Amino acid sequence: MAEGFLKNFFLNLNVDVIVKSGGISSNARDGMLISMDARLAMKEIGIVLSQEYLSTDIKKHIELITEADLILTLTKQHKEEIHKFIKVNNKQILTIKEFAGGAGDIEDPSMKELEGFRRTRIEIVENLMLGLNKYSFQNMVKI
């Protein structure tokens, strides 16, 4: 959901930013279809997540980490798993709430049905907007 929101955000601003997402937890898999609840929750705010989109296990695609300028995670545990998996001292890795200037985790909505995905979507979007206002894009565009 965060990838879909950010891609839509930068596309609407005509800002060329590459946004990619992947999973790091033990249940992360390559090639899984995105949840119908995630697609429905995003469609409610006008963002269509492609039915062709497939999940990515970043443990199998290290380039997602090594090529990234900024890595955002839902939880502190995800952030720590990335640090354990690959030494990325020169990478900025933050939880989405840290990116926004706060602390804490955003709960993974898996197995929470549509209402859980809605709550997570709201939390993701609010925190990404706070972070985008705070970070370097404030010099590029007025948000």
C-alpha cells in the first residue's frame, strides 16, 4: 500500500522517483498476488493497485536494499531484520513513523480483513505525508 501511495504521489507531482517494495519477514514470498483487501482499501482513495503486481522477497533481491537511497519499514522488527540480513551502514533505514518524526510501528494488516487494511492505509498515508513534508522534498515542491 505504501508503494502504491508513493508512486501515485510522485506521479501526480511529476517528480521522477523510483519506488519499490518488498517483504523481509519469514513469511515473505516472491510471486504472491497482492491482497484483495489491500487493493480495495487503496481503491477507496482513488489508487488502483495492479492485479499483475506480485510480492517480492527482498532476501532474494538484495539489489532492492543496495540500490535504495531510503528504506522505509512498517515496524522496528522489519528494520532490524534488514540490518541483520545485510550490512547497510551507509543506508538510511527508518520505520515509516520514524520518517514522520515519531516512533512506533504500523501494524501489518495481514489477516485483518478490509477494516484492518483501511486502518493501516490511513496510518501509512498520514505518516508518509508528515515525512514527505519534513524531508528533502520540501525544497523541491510545496506539499
